[in-house]
Amino acid sequence: MDTPTFLFPAFVLKYKGNEVDIIKKYGVDFNEKLFEIKENTGVDITDFDILHNSFLDDEQKNQMISYLISCIFSDILKSQSIKPDYVSFLSMGIYSALYCTNSISFDDGAKIIKRVYELLNKQFCDKNYRMLAITGLSRNDIINILNKKSLNCEIVIKNNDHSFIIVGKENDINILLNAAKEEGAIQLNIFPVSIPYHSKQIDSEGFEDIIFEGIEVKNPSYKLFSSINQKQIDNSGKVKTEILKNLITNIDWHKTNIALIKQGVHEFVECGPGDSLKRISRFFDGDFNVYGMSKLV
Amino acid sequence: MTAITEEIKNDVRKIVIDYFAEECEVNTDEINNNTHIFDDLDGDSLMFLELIELFKKKYNLNIDLKTIGKYSLKHPVRTIGELIDMQILIIEHENNIINID
């Protein structure tokens, strides 16, 4: 295997089911980590139970458990001498990617997640935003529906040529869902998310001071690859900018992966719970493999 | 319109089963017509699309993904057997599949 690129997922839609077993196999005290998150942030995820699919419907706890599992996986890989060439991330996977590159500490990453969530939740808690994943239609198909129905929705993530994430108010998203079904979408999923991440709806003015208060951000010690502009993030200033921009900028995950493949990357490791990134990668052109943790450790 | 032969039917069946065996990390002998794609194999819609793309190239088919989406609305595919039947219909009728009851 070539030196792989570590990819960090946004949040977990479905657990593989073996995540905790992998963690325990390597002697990590998972329960202690759950309590550490609670003590550090006040977000109580100590009742996590993978057999009961905990937190799939809880926006904040989902981000926190994804962050925790992703960080532990990254540590396990490094402990087995599997170190990343590049590191990249989709959406809220940025925080575990930054932990992996030693740019932020574990505790600070959890604090940032909490602060960002609280800032955004305050802005959108009563606004009824929803996130819809559409599979089987092209970007043009979706734009045509939005225009035809005069819907105030925004395509915020391109996963691949056949899969997009759209945010909008609940009513508009419901209309889009029905129209997309009639248009021939193969699959439609509304995510349990109430914040329009990556959209122009977010007003991030004043966020910087709050998010980074008392947080030490260091230069990344591995090659950190932006999913916003497909360039390397090589210093702490750029890391801070990326964290802020990541909230308000549309993401082209397809373009990010293709750019990495063009840089010579052939092996990716999905460093987090579930296998959503492996699934998305099916429609990327190029000679590459995406491995889950269970294939490597 | 392509005439469906036994050879094509067997080919489709082998491709579908081999594909899911590899993607879902199960043995081919664990997959049969009644295997549920989502519940038993943890399959997803992108696998479905990838298979269609594979058959499009192999049989040089004129079929839009949207047409398949519309067809699937009336004829949902849940099992391997249903998927094989649908792939054969796609090869036979291409975009005209939408006009089949």
C-alpha cells in the first residue's frame, strides 16, 4: 500500500457496527474518552451505545461522536505506522482532520465543535432549515426544479456527479423532494440537520473571536488539503480561515478527491464512523482505492 | 430493442451477484434472488447507479438514469432478483422501459 490519504467524514449517517470493537482492540479506553468530552464541553455522550445507533438524530451529539471516533481511528492508524500523505475532510470532518494534523488538540477540537454548533443553533433554531440528499439527478436537473418551482434552496455539497446535498427551509425542501422524485431521483434522504451548513444563509460575522478564544492553532504537521479550494493549508492562519470559510462555503467533494488523485494519491482511508465517503467515491474517475478502518487494522 | 437470450440473462445475473459480493464483502453463494439489497447486503442507491452505468457501457444502452428513477417509482427494486429482472428489462427496452406497465 502507498502512503494513504486520510479522509475525515462529516458526521455519521449509519454506523458500520464494528467501530467500538476496533477501538477496544487497540486498548483505547473508549468510555474514558466519552467522559472526557462531557467534562471538557458539557456535551453528554456518555450513554453512547453503537448497538442502539445512538445520536444519529441528534445534530450536536452526532458531530461529537463522529469527531471522537475519527480522532481515535487516526491515532490507531498512526500507532500502526500508517501515517497520512495528505489529510482531507468533508464538511464537519474538518475538526478531526485538524486533530490528525496536530493543528489543534483533542480537547480544543471538541470545544470548537460545541462553540460552532451553539453559534449556528442560536442563529437558526427557529428557522426550520432542512438538508436533503438527492441521488440520481444532475446539478442541472436540480437547478431546473429549483427555478421552475421558485424554491429558495441552495446546492451546498456536490458529493459526485449523481449525488448532491441541498439546504433550504422545510417547506421548500419538501416541495423539492416531491419534484425530484417525479423527475426520477433514485434516492432522497432528509438529514436530521437544522442548520444550513455551507450556505450563504449563515452570517459568520463575529464568530472568529468566540470560536478561537483560548484555542491554540498550530501549523499542520501533515499535508492538509482544503475541500473548499483544493489547495494545501500550510499554516495556522490558513487553518483558522478554513474553519470559518468551511461553515459558509459550498463544498465540491468530487473536485477535492479528483484533485488529490491528480496529485498522485491512489490509496484513501476513510478515517471515521460509517462508510459514507467510500460509497460516494464510486463515481470518481481514476485509479484509486478507498479503505475502511477494518481493512487496515 | 435487444432480444434477450439465455446468455444475456446469465451474464446479467453473474455481473449483479459478483458486483454485490465484492462491494458488500460477502460470498457469491450467500446471494440469491431473495436477498434484500438494503437490509441483507447494506447496499445503497449509488451501487444501483454504478451497476446501471456498467451495463450501459457493456451493452451500449441508450438509457437515462432519470428514466430508471421514474420506472423505479412504479416498480421498486428491493431484492437481487428484482434488480436482475429490471436490468434485463433495461437492456431489452432502454429508455422505452418507462412505457412498460
